[in-house]
Amino acid sequence: MERQAAEILAINALGFLASDSERLGRFLATSGIGPESLREGAGDPQFLAGVVDYLLADESLLFLFAESQGIGVDETQKARRALPGAMEHQ
């Protein structure tokens, strides 16, 4: 997957999290960022990588996101590999 497509997927993931106050609250608490940082973070590839990491760490959330986007969960994994900080074995 190309990096631009991976960033778009990650922005969609951020939108998915933001569409539900409970999901967003858990994400903010886990990441330690404030809601005011979300808009700025959406333009930062490393932040977007963290959003994808967050989804990948929660299988049920990952499946909900994939279903909401009409994609396979493997697309999220491919996106992570295209974003900064990806480990070789991912």
C-alpha cells in the first residue's frame, strides 16, 4: 500500500474513533492527548501511525472499523506497514 493511501485509511480510522464519544474517550485516555490535538494530529504521519496501532491492538475495534469501511482487516495491517515506525515483521 502506498503511503498516501495508508494516511487516508488512518484519517478514516480517526474519524471512526471520533464518531463515537466512548471510543474517542478511550483513545484519548490511552494516547494521552487532548481533543484539541486531534485536528493537528491528522496531518502528522507518526500520529496517524499511532491511530492505526491503536486499532490493531484491539481486535474487536479493528473488525468494527474494517466493517464500517467495507475493507478487510488486512488493509489496516498493510496501511500500518506503509506508515512511519513500522517494524520489519509487521
